[in-house]
Amino acid sequence: SKDSFINVLRQVETELSQSKDGNFFLGKEVSLVDFMFAPFLERMCASLLFFKGYKIRVPDGEATEFKAVNKWFDAMETLESYQLTKSDYYTHNWDLPPQLGGCTFEEGGKLFENAINGERTLDGSRGSWELPLEPDNGGAEPDWKFCGDEDAAKREAVERLSFNNQNIVSFAARGAGRKGMPSYMAALADPNAVPNDTVKSSVDASLRVVSMAMLGSIHDANDAMTDIVNTMKESGGSDHVENVVASLAYLRDRVGVPRDMRLPAARQLRAHLNWAIRKML
């Protein structure tokens, strides 16, 4: 039950608050105890917020009952080994249901679900995957300060796009192609999908301009994206543009953390893909 879970979490909070000379379970040095707890606490922070609206991890300065748990996360995030394996709330919450056999939504989680999925900010004013991005996703998920500044995040996203460009273009083109058989329980998984080859050149051109926007600015890339959209309309018509939009959205929704890139880079890529999509609509 919820009460039982909270009681256990409070016990964890007590143990961490009584740790001597440091913020790990056994003090100032990380131990096997921390590594055992890490995957469970990380997934709990993501899933309980998304499905239930129950917040454990908070941005800096926000009040919380679980101060020691938050300090423990801060300590874990100083470890390169943890940084390299840490995932984001979006990836966790789309991966967990098929692993657990399903998760149950409660009304209290709806605002956070929308924010994590990129649909709406917590205040409901706009999409949470729209530029400019709000710090800490508006309070839903703390930023990863160990990754550097916003420009570093953009450069990481561009490097990831360019390093595997041809395969990424083909992957994105699945959004305008045919679904694979058999289907999989994981909603975003479709390894047997067939890409639409007719959109690949337009997807490639769009991703190049998205990269230009991240390395420079949206203002600098606006004209280039407008030219690409006009060319697509002239050569392929509205159906072709819709297929490119579907491809970019397919890619946006499947940027995985940390598989593809770290969270700050993923947030920038998702938001810049949305910018490109809006230019085409």
C-alpha cells in the first residue's frame, strides 16, 4: 500500500540522515549498498511522479520531506560511473510498464505525466518540449548540472546526430513507413518496422538544419528550414511534408537516455525537433 511504501522510504531517509561523515549509506565513501539502492530509487523517483504524482527528488531549493535522499542523489551524481548509466524520467516511464507487466495511473500524476512526455508544462501554458526550455522541466525533473551548460548539451546532441547520421535518418523514416510484425508490449519498440525510403533525403536535410540551429541559433536557421519546407511542398506535396513530420516525431519520441545521449542533450534535441515540426505544419 501507499502508506507502507512511504514508511519504508522514511526508514531509508532516516538511515541516510544518520550516515556519518558523508551522504552515502555508509559515510563518505560509496559502497555496494549505494549501488544496490541506486536503480530502485532512480526508477521510483521517475515512476511514482509520472504515474502517481508523488515527488521524491526535487530541484535545488524546493522543500522536501526526503532531504537525505536528495543529498544521496547529489552524491551519486558526482560519480562518473553513475553519470554514465543514469536515465531520465521519460525513458524510465516508457520502459518500465513492459518490464513490470503494467503500471496504474492516478489522477494526481497527470500534470507530471504531461510534463515528462513533453505535452504541457506544469502550469499548462505550453509544451514542455518547446523552446526555450524551462529549468528542471518546470520543477518536474531536476536538471543534470554535471553535464555542463546549455551550449554543451546542444553540442552533444549534434555530435550524436552526426556520428550515426545515416542510421538515424533510416530509423526516423520508420515513422512514415510500415509497422513491423509482430508487435511488442513496449509501446515505443518496433524493431521490425520498415522505413519509408522516399522521405530519407528530406529527413536528412531537416536534421542538418536542426543541427545548424543547435550550433548557432534558431534565428540563424529559420530561413534554411523555410527553404527546405518550401522545396518539400513543391517536389512532394503536402503528403510528403506530413511524412517528414511523422518521421521527425518518431525520432523525437524515441530519443533514449543514456543510450543515445544524456538528458540535457536529449531535451535540446527533442525541443529543436519540435521547432522543425512546427515550421512544417
